[in-house]
Amino acid sequence: MSAERTTLRVPELPESVADATVVALHKKAGERVRRDELLVELETDKVVLEVPAPADGVLDEYTVEEGAVVEADTVLGYISAAGAAEPAEAEKPDTAKPEPKGDAAEGEPAEEEAPARAAPPTPSPAVRRLLSEHELDADEIEGSGQNGRVLKEDVERFLAERETAQAPAATKEERPAPEDTSPEKAPARAAAPEPPPARATAPTAAPAGTRGEERVAMSRLRARIAERLLQAKQSTAMLTTFNEIDLSEVMALRERHKAAFEKRHGVRLGFMGFFVTASALALRRFPVVNAALDGNEIVYHRHADIGIAVSSPRGLVVPVLRDAGQLPLATIEERIREFAERARDGRLDLDDLRGGTFTITNGGVFGSLLSTPILNPPQSAILGMHAIQERPVARNGEVVIRPMMYVALSYDHRLIDGADAVRFLVSVKESLEDPGRMLLDL
């Protein structure tokens, strides 16, 4: 009698995603699998989807190979229920084994009687790349994530501890004696060399003097980014207006309250929260900047769903803050931090990337002083932030040094007139140069 089999299929894909590429198969035919254990990873043009096992059993076969392009509901493989109901060997009661005697029976139960421990979830793609770069096995690293999942921080900590352990013996002999290691006298722990970041799609730089070339397949996300950027340039009448913002008041506000803010809310008080709040206020005043063209119609959005451009190992992604104008500053900062962490670990969901009526991108984190951001279709405008730089400016007839930032607003001139674009950017500038205006809705 043939064993019952469960079909492993591609999950339903969003309306905007036609297909996906199989990028990783995590089990081999004949291996036991547990329900919800990661079996297949699929890369779409937006995110990496994880396909878990739908039931306990044995993986009979995969019907696809890595690199295959699949559509929704495509069969990926089969799981046999044969032996699925049998307990793992470590969980089976050993009826033939005599009862332990003496103290060991009370305080030291035999290791074989302990329940089998479920394997931790498979690390994210970014973490696996980091493991591969350093030729590490996830099993040798203690994971701090959910259900023992190995995170990037765990790998970096392991590398730092290994580097310290391999330091010359002379380094250890020079450390202070135990009596000098009180908190007041203990020296700062020597920082291990920072491990390299997870490898992006671009190859590492070749040594000087070498020649040749390397060809790598373009990831689906990179291909999608290229397609959308070309679409934005060819299908919109993009224009950019610039201004500069004196961030003295925002920086003073952060300095006064950052410690109390972090203590109360558990998140660092950054600059992006102020820019999101100022932008949401300006979008309410200039709804055309928050609108989109749909054929011969203008779609005015009554909500401000602001996308935050985030760099990830796979490329640029734009998760969306829903109803940003209704969110308190602490919630904005917390969600932005979560977006950055999940983007780095490849854990963003498709719902995180859907929609969006306006986008903010911050090239300043990479040192950009001035740039022209490209529209994110079908949106009609995008705000570009840049590096903060102390510059001499005139104030009340005097030259003073102030922390200044150039800002840029790129917009679709088919829909947005120059006057509205300039007034929008001036509204953002006024809110940030006098943060009290945001509180008073001025």
C-alpha cells in the first residue's frame, strides 16, 4: 500500500508578481522533515519567499531545480507520510533498558531519555552568505533568534570571540590581574576587527594589477529595480527642486531629550522620524504631491503611506509606513528600525512593500551631499535627504556656522506644478527649522 503523500507547492503570489525563481533547496530527497521547517526559498522581484513543509514526513523528491522559474501553485516536490507518525529515536521509550540506580536515577537522568530537540530554523539568506564567506556552519553558532534561529549578530559575535581566542598569548598575559577588574577599574574590552558585511550582488574588488572580467547573473530584485528606474525616466516628466534646511533646532531637541526618549520608548531618536512627520504634514497641505496619475484621471490619496528607501544586501527596497501622519514619533522610529533589520536579514514581507503614496530616501547615510532622486512609480514625488554638514550661513546680518542639509524633491511635472513642488519643500523646511510648528500644525 503506497504511503500518503503531501504536495509541496508555490504559495499564492501577489497580483503584481507573475513568477518566482527557486534560489535554494534546503533538504535532500530521503531526509525527514518537520511541519513548518524551511524547504525552499523563492526569489521574486520584491522579496524572498520561504516555503515551509506543510506536514511532518520524509521528503520524497523535488520536482524543480535551483534556478527554475515557477508560477503560483507550481508543484515543488512531495512529502511522504511514511514514518511520520513514528517518534524520533531519541523520543522512543527504551523498555529493555534497566531503571537507573543510585543518585544518578534522581539527579542525572540518562541523556537518551531527554526529548529530541527540534532543529532551529534555517538562517536568512543574508546570514547564510555571511556564514559562507567565513566558511562557518550554523550548527556551531548559538542562535538568539526565535526558536534558536541564527541571526547576523550571532555570527558577528562568534567571529569576534574566535578572533579574541586566537590572539597571541602575550596579549592575554598583559591583561590586568583579577583584583583590578572591578567595574571602575576594568579596561574597555579590546574590539575585534569588524567583520565584513554580508556580500551584496556586486563582486568584491579585485586585487590591484589584475585583469579579466567576471559575469554574474542579475538578481530578480536588481532586474526589477532597473526596469522601474527606466520606466520612471521614460514615462514621467521628472523635474527636481532643491532647498536647504538648518537643522539646529532639531539637533538641539534631540540632544535635550534623546536619553529620556530612548529610556521611555526603547528606540533611538533619529532624524528620519522628524522628516516623515514634516512630510506627512506637507502632504496634507499639498494633496497633489500625494496624488498619482491613472490614465486621464488623477487619484488623490486621503492617506499618507510613506515609503522609506532601505539598502539591503540584495539591493534597494522601499517598505511602507502606513498612515504615517497618524503615527507618533516613537512608533515611526521603531518601525523604521524594524524595516532596516528585516531588510538586512531578507525577512521583509510583500505586504511591507505594497502601495505607498510618497517616498523618502536618505543618501546622506552614505555621504551624499546632493543628488537627484528618481521617482518611484506610480508615485508622483520623492524627497531626497542628504548629509548634514556645518556651513557658514547669514543670520540677522551675521555669518554663523550651522548644521545644514540640502534636500531635493523630484516630481512628475505632468501632474505637479513647480509652484506646488516648491511650496511643499518650503513647508518641510519650515517644520524642521521650527519643530514646534509640527506640534501646533502651523
